[in-house]
Amino acid sequence: MRIAVALLAMALVEAIVGGHVAGAQVVPDSLRAPEPMREFRAIWVATVRNMDWPSSPNLTPEEQRQELLAILDRAVQLRMNAIIFQVRPEADALYASSFEPWSRYLTGTQGKQPDPRWDPLEFAVEESHKRGLELHAWFNPYRAAYRRTEQTSRTHITKRRPDLVVPYGQFAWMDPGIPEVRRLMLRTVLDVVKRYDIDGVHIDDYFYPYPEMRSGQKVDFPDSRSYAAYRRQGGRLGKADWRRQNVNQLIRELYAGVKGEKMWVKVGISPFGIWRPAYPPSIHAGIDTYSELYADSRKWLLDGSLDYIAPQLYWPVQPPEQSYPIILQWWIEQNPTNRHVWPGLALYKIPLTGPRRMTPRDIVQEIEITRDTPGATGHIHFNTAVLMQNVQGIADSLAAVYAEPALIPASPWLDKIGPDRPIAAAARDSVSGLVDVRFAPQAQRPVARWVVQARANGSWTTHILPGVERRLEIRDDARAIDLLNVSAVDRNGNMSIAAAIRPR
């Protein structure tokens, strides 16, 4: 092995001084690997009501960390590439915040900090990046309390600013019609964007709340005071249009604010899967989110005020009135700005019984349909607990469908400039045949991921590694490897020109 290490050192010196690796700017076709697969593969990790993590607020910090690491490791094992981590389920925080109290779902009591103190978001970001995973911080914009009968912290918005909160069913809800609510939401998100090295900001489907029913009638959201204030100030919109305007303004300002801090941080929204009943004409829905949640999700896609949309397409291929491929195609057709369309898939329906139940085969079929639909480049699974429990073998099914690793699709509307070609060299151990690949960035620009592609017997194999790595040992078919391509990938998914090298 000493000979191999010496040869490797010589090759790296050659590359650094401008030899065959770092010299020419074009890789001949005969030395070029095929483009790696691009697909967003993510999982929602819900913290509200301890749904996915932590499994209990009574765990010690170390037990909570181990549970979180197990989720990240499962994602890596399955060749997934992103985590959507809920950090603000009810105007609280699963991270150290100066603005909102520690979450009850972390410590059992809202406002009580972990003991010993730790920061789950900081930990999740660091550990995700070590594993080559993106980490998107997931915020609920308006929910103040999942159950308004539960005790809240003295620093919680229900105590600190009760004038911003209204009761609605079992919930306490921040009134989207009050401008201060929007400002507080933006302050919360931008604080996280500034202080944490997250890859995305994610908003779910809870805008105005899902309608409450009383005696068979829908209960109107109690925002008459804020609407009256709007009218007194000269506003002329009807209440429904005003409500939609409130949400649209939040989305517009959120996108601008995030991009003003860090252009590469993606903004994603996951609305209810059907924009309105009869869009497209064959589709039925039990709720009209445009007129009941006041979420004009199609507008955000048309305007380009997001980087990805993840409509919750929680239905199977059949029946036709809520058919996955038909609804997916409709969303693709509403996308003139060419943003990412990454539908949500319903793992949570696998344990169900009755007509709403779905099977692992349904999920796999929907992944295959998505791959075959131009304009759709990924998907997100809900929820993590089902995956961790491997209900009906869903994790095994996903392992098969994710046999090939995938890069997250790039976002060319943010930037198109890839990193410099990396420095790379490879040596083969004369005894074991193992190929030792070394690589490093050629400039100071950060590398988020590495793509190492190896050719053996005319076929290419792709390896995707975290940006912190500088070495890969290849054992499978190593003796037959005659060519390697090493590429650097930046945080926006742009890939460098490959360094084409041969093992020595």
C-alpha cells in the first residue's frame, strides 16, 4: 500500500501544478461519465404532538439525539438526500430562540429549555451535512397552539400578545389579517436563516385553518375585528379576497426576505394537493383551499414566489376523481416559471385500514409515475415514523427504487455557475486491488457534495459524497476500473467540469 500512497501523492502534485487533471477545461467525450441522476428524495420529520421526533418529550437529550441520528442514518441508508425538519409547530421553537419559547414537544413544558442544554436544529443541520443531506427548516406560519386548553409559556404569543390570537375550534390561531402577525412570522424565519446553515425554508398547508363544523355548519374564522380595521383604513376588498391577499403578502415577503439573506436557501411550500375542485375538471375534492384556507397556491407557482412546490398528493392512481397522475400533470402545467414540483406522498396511509389505505406498491408506482412525468423532479414522504418502523416493508421497497444515488436538482433561476474543476488523483493497491480516490477543491468556494463516477468493464457507477469528504475507497469491481470522473457540486446543485483520472 505504501507504493500506492506514494503514487497518489505524485498524482496530486501533478494536478496541483497544472498536469493532466487541472489543465484543459474540456473533458473529451471519451472520458466523460454520464450525467448523474437528479431527484429530490426527502422525508418530513414532524415534531407536533411528538408525531415523528422526538418520540416522547420525556426522553433525555442524549436519547433524543440518538433518535434523530437514527432518522438521518435511515435516510442515508435509503439514498435519500433531504430532511424537512419541523422547528416551529405552534409559535414555539425546537432551537435556541430569542423570540419564541422552547417547544413542549421537546421538554414536556413549553418554555423549559433542555437539560443539559442543546440545540436540535443546530445538531440536525450539522449531522445532516456530515451525511450529505440537505436540511430544510419547516415552519407553521399561523398556528399558536394545537390545543388552546394546554398551558402556554409566559413568553408565548398567547400570553405576550393575546391581541394577535383568536380561538378557533381546539386551536389558538394567529390572525393573518393583522400585519404584526406577518412581521413576527418573517422575523422568526429570517432569524433562523441568518443563524443556522439551513438549505431550505419550508411552509406547510396550514394558512387560514381548515374549517371547523358546528351543527353541520361551517364556523367562520373569527377575524371580523381585523377585517373592520382594514376597511376603516380604506381597504376595499371583500373578506375572501382580503384573506387571500394576507397570505399572498406573507409568501411574497417571505421569499424576498430569505433571498435577501442567503440566495441559495430554497423556499418551499406544501399546499393541499388540489388547488380547487374541478381543477382539472375530472377531480373532486372535499375542500376548496382557495376559498376556505385562502391559499392561492397556484398563484405562488405562477409568480415564481417559491423555489419548489410540494402539493400533498395523498391519493392513489385510482379512482379517477382523485387520481395521482392527473393531479400531478395539472400542477406541472401551472408552472411557467419552471420551479421545482416535488409532490408529497402518503406513507402515513400504509398502516390504515379501509378505503383510504395505500400500500408500498402504491408509493413505488407513484415514484415511477413522477419520474416519467416531465417537469416533476422529486418527491417528499410523509411521515417518518412509518418509514422508521418499516411498516409493511416500505423501507425495503424504497431501497429498491432508490438503488441509484441521486443529486438534488439544481435551481438555475438562482445561479448557474458551478464550482471549479477539483483536484483529484487515484491509486490502486497492488495486493487488494482497492482503488483509493483523493480529491480537493481547487478554489475557496464551498463544496456541498462530491460526485465520483467509476468506469469498469464499460459501465459507470456513481458515488455521491458529503462535501466534507476528501477520500473514497472503491472495492467493488475495483480491479476493472480504468477511468474515474470526480466533480464538485455547490449548494445550488451546480456541478463542476469533471476531473478525468486513471488509477495508477
